[in-house]
Amino acid sequence: MSDFINSYWAMHVAGISLISIIACLVLLVGTAKMKAPTAEDATTGHVWDGDIREFNNPLPRWWTYMFVITIIFALVYLVLYPGLGTNPGKLGWTSVGQHTAEVDKGNAETAPIYAKFMSMKPEDVAKDAQAMAIGERLYSNNCAQCHASDAHGNKGFPNLTDTDWLHGGTPEKIKETITGGRNGNMPPMAAAVGGAEDVKNVAQYVLSLSGSPHDSARAALGQEKFAVCAACHGPDGKGMQAVGSANLTDNIWLHGFGEKAILEMVNNGKVNVMPAQAIANGGKLTDAQIHVLTAYIWGLSNKS
């Protein structure tokens, strides 16, 4: 990938740009000086269909002027804007700078609207139709890619419309998650559990916790080995929001259901990342936007 971000490509593009401009200029000057042989009647001597003759008239002046204007425009553009290698141009324009300016302008224009919502509790914001319309758009632009457009989630990405929360479903916890992101880490536990048979027994015990179809004999054998898992998921398997561990008793499966999926988790572990969304943490959302988005997401699982 480094081959596409080194300085060579900037110079490569700059070279093509300059060569194209020079070629256009040479073509324009060359054709202006070129004199094609003509017959006495000012034609080239080419005849089609018996009586159609090709005249050797010069290009219209407006056509020539278009070439001149194009060359001048290209040169002025390369002086003002980045186009010649790493030269930033006299105006110092960048796409990042323009995007930042447009975002800042948009935030300034909407600041009065968000100020109203910032003075309200998330629970009250969730009852405001205007706020929810804004929250829906914020969700669509920043969250739907992972949690789906209907917020019902995908494999590996939690459903935001139910009451099953890894880190807690209060407005405070939701805002904390959106602001700083989350790093979920289920380490490989096969070695700690025991051999392959022990892992299968634990998988059957985990299935039994939620009342899912399971092998009772294996589940009984796996209960003792589950003590290794209880450190995070709790002795009753109901999980601990303090560490973001899943509740294994509610029959909600984030990474897949069945013995095969559980075996894969125990053997290989899993790392999940929820990126931070706050501008201060490298994201794109302001505190006010996060406040409204928090209310929207909280409202998805707390509809009256």
C-alpha cells in the first residue's frame, strides 16, 4: 500500500498535467502555422460522391480562443491550487480544509437548535419530535453501517432496540459508549478450560443456561469447568456490565447461536471495537450531537 502514498505518484501526476498542457500548446501553434496544399479553388482536392469537395478553411477564431483559454486556465489553476507534486498552491486549499470549514459552518448554523436540547435530559429529548428527526439522521449517517438501518443489529453488532446491554442501557452509559467507544475482548479460553472435550462440555452448559437445546450429560460435566468463564460472565452466567461481558442466560447471541459458534468463541476468542464518535476522541460528532443521538438510541428500547 505504501507504493501508492509515496512522493513518486505526486510527481507522476504533476508530470502528466504539465505534459498535457504543453502538448495542447504545441498542437495549437503547430496547426496555426501548418499550411496544407490546396487547389486553385481553395479545396484540398478531396472529392466524395462526385461533387462534395473539402475546403481548407482555417478553424474559427472562437475555437482557437477556446484552446488558449484552456491553457491559461490550466496554468493559473496549477499556480493557485495543489497540482504540481507536493506544492500546496498559492491559496493553500485542501479538501480536508474545505470539509472542516463546511462542517464548522453547519455546526454553527445548527448550534441554536442543539442548545435547546442540551438543556434537557435525554429522556425528555426522546419525547421531542424535532430532536428525534435529527437523531434519526445522525444514526443513519454514523451508526446504521454496523447496527443496521432499523437498529436491530447484525452478527457481531448489538441490537439497539431491545433491553440487552453489554455496558448498560442508561442514557449516561449510552453517551459514554458513543463518546469514547468500546473495546470488547473475549480471550481464547480453551487452554484454561481444559481439553477439547472439556470445551465441548462447557459449550453445552452455556446452551443450557438459556434453555436452548443441549446435551444434559455434557452440560453437567461442563458446569464445573464454567468456573473459568464465571470470572467475567458471573457464576450465574448473567454477565457483568462493569466489564461488558455478555449475559449467557437470555438466549440473545451476538456472534452466532449453537455449539459451533460457542466453540469458536472459546477456542479463538473475539475482539470487537466500537469506535469513538466524539470529535475530541477522533470522531465526527459534537457533544450536542452526541446528546441528541443518545436520546434517540435510548428511545429505541424505551418506547412508551
